[in-house]
Amino acid sequence: PDMKTPHSLAAYRFATRILEPLAVQALKKRVRSGKEDRIRLGERLGHAGQLRPQGRLVWLHGASVGESLSLIPLINRLLDARPGLQVLV
């Protein structure tokens, strides 16, 4: 069967392609005003700043400072249970 892309998804994809250059320019402006670190600009654009470490990697995400801080006990328990485990927040 022919699966068509929903109109909303097609519109979203189109808008993000059109607006991407504006996002890049906005980030460059933030660098100039001191609100972004020039060295880490690539990360903001989705380019990793470091190579992936060897071995098992757990990737955790916090959307705010509070959420990120709440990960600390979990990280400690993971590292205690699995020595050598790599954690990316």
C-alpha cells in the first residue's frame, strides 16, 4: 500500500529546511554577543565535539538544570553497578 506523508509532517519538513539558515545566523549572532561559546557552535548544530568513547554508553537528557541535577543519583547508581560504563548527559 502507498503510505503518504501527512500534510503536517510535510509542512514541518519544508519549514525546517527553509528556516535552517536563519537558525545558523541566529546562533552566529549569539556567538558575537557572547551568549554562545564559539568553540561549541558545532554541537548546537548537531555535530559532535568529541568522538564516541569505547564500550558501553548510556545517554541521559535533562531539559532543565533541575532535571539534569536529578540525574546525579541515577548516574552514581549506574556507575556503581557497572564500573567502566560511560555516561553522556
